[in-house]
Amino acid sequence: MSLSSLQLDAFLAVCRERSFSKAARRLSLTQSALSQRVTALEGQLEQSLLIRDREGVRLTDAGERLLRYCLAREVLETEALHSLGAEAALAGSVRVAGYSSIVRSVLMPALAPLLRSHPEVRVELLSREMADLPEMLHRGETDYVVLDHVWQRAGVESVDLGEEKNVLIESTRYSERSTFFLDHDADDATTERLLRSRSDQLDPSRRSYLDDVYGVLDGVALGLGRAVVSSHLIPDGLPVKRVHGYGVLKNPVVLHFLAQPYYSELHQQVLACLEIGCKSRLAEKK
């Protein structure tokens, strides 16, 4: 039995878009034609691959296994096409998703040497909420996710990239709001965890939220409150200082990707760049 590439492409598009209508637009098909391809694939495999519910589209166990096959097939095809060309240059796409304190400050610099050396490699760096990242990998929306913990799930590989060292900082110019704390969002427990190390309590009424970690840094410099941030993010010259009497809260930085029977040359080089570059970047400031 052979599988139709058109049907597999339709299935992969639905996985990535989590929507039949969006996937149809991506492939320049009608939604009916796309649905027919996916239905035909399910009929050939005699397996249900996708479940539609209020949250969109999710994969069955069989769908998860087929998604891993589709991703491996895509990588192999890209590598084969370029190896058969006039120059066997490294090519393909790299999609990496992580949380706000890591993407711009750590992942981008770590990947930069590889991207400069191989112009045919495309990159997509995504900053998302921590809770959303595992499902992005599960659905095939990204090739790699970076979390602050090891995600233990069958079929997922993890690689240690180092650790963030979080410290409590305040403005060197203003002290009027030193009892207020700035955070990224209400679900971020980093500040509370560090304060607990000295038996302090975090008063929710004295907690403010800014859109991203760089906004938090700016807010501290402007005297809007104290904040717990990763030390590697604090630029030289920013008018902030570490609050004495509080320790360092260390969080692991862990790369995750779907296990595959074959890993391309691009995957291996991305992995090497991230392991070396991220550990170096995170260790720059003690």
C-alpha cells in the first residue's frame, strides 16, 4: 500500500493550522476538497486521524503517529532535493518556539551563525505562553519548543540547554513603588517562588502586569515596581540593581522535539548550535 502525497499534505496542513478552513486556504483548495482528501486517507488506513471539537481539531493516537511520519517525510524530501542540486547546500526550515525571556535573547543569537552560513535555511522564531508550547509541538506547528522543565511524553526527546538565573531587581533612581511587583502574566509563579525563599508573601493587589519581559525591565527602570528577571536579560547601563537579601532562583532551559527514525543534517546542526550557543549565552552573566 502506498500513501498519496496529496492526502498526506492535506493532513499535515490541518495538523498545523488546527482548522480545515485555514488549511484549505493554505493549500489553495476548497474546504470540501481538503476534507475529501483527509477522509480518503482515513479510509485507506482504516483509522480515525482527527477529531473536531469546540477547540478546533485534535489528533487521535493514530494521527500522532502519522504526523511524526509526515514531518520525517518532509525533512527527507527537502534534504534529497537539495542534495541532488548543483550545490548540496544546507537548506530547509527551522521553526522554534519558546517563552519571552528566551527567544530573542538566547535562541536567536545561538542560531545566528548557522543562518548566516547557510542562506537557504529559513527560520521562524515564535514567542508564546509557556502553557501553549507543548501542544504546538504536539500539533506539528513547530519543530522545536523550549520549556523551563522537562516535558515527559512518549515520542518526545529533550536536550538540556542550560539554566536561567532569576534575581530580584529594583530601580536605582526611584523607590516610591518598591513594594509593588511587575510580572508578565498572572500565571507566572516565578516571583512568588523567589519571595518564598525568604518567607515573604506576594500581595496580589500590589502586582502589575506588562506585556513581555522587556516591558518588565523598562518598568523597573522607570520605578513602577520590583521584578524577578533572568540575569542574562539585564543590559549594562540599565538603571536597575539587584535587591540584596534574596537568593537566585534557577530554572532549567530545555529543548524538546518529536522523536524521529531519521534526523536530517539540518536537525543535527540546529541541535549543535542551540546546545553550544544557549549555554554560552545563559552563562554570560552570573
